[in-house]
Amino acid sequence: MGEWRCIAELFDFGKGTLQSSKCTPGDFTFITAAEEWKTHNEFTHDCEALIFAMGASGSLGRTHYF
């Protein structure tokens, strides 16, 4: 059987700092937990991501893999 690992050993955690309602339309995908994504004029991460909404009332619990 596999070895149990702490989730913090497997993933890096981060909280977004820009509200989706305040993004500036652009060339980059603006990833949120919302059903429909928007675009933005800049990006901060260039990697795979698992997005899980923990504090958005309308999208609470929604998860996306990007």
C-alpha cells in the first residue's frame, strides 16, 4: 500500500489577489472558480494548477484543473 503524505508536501498553495470583476481584458486566461473564465492583460503563474474555491459564495467548492 502507498505511503501517506501531507497535502502540503504535494502542492504549493496560493490565494489570488485580483478579483475577477477587476481584471483587465487581455491575451491571458484569467482562471477563477467561476463557471466562465475571463481574460487578463498579464499573468503571474505559468504552470499546471488545481483551482478550488474556498471563499467565493457563488462558486464555493467548485474545482478546475488548468
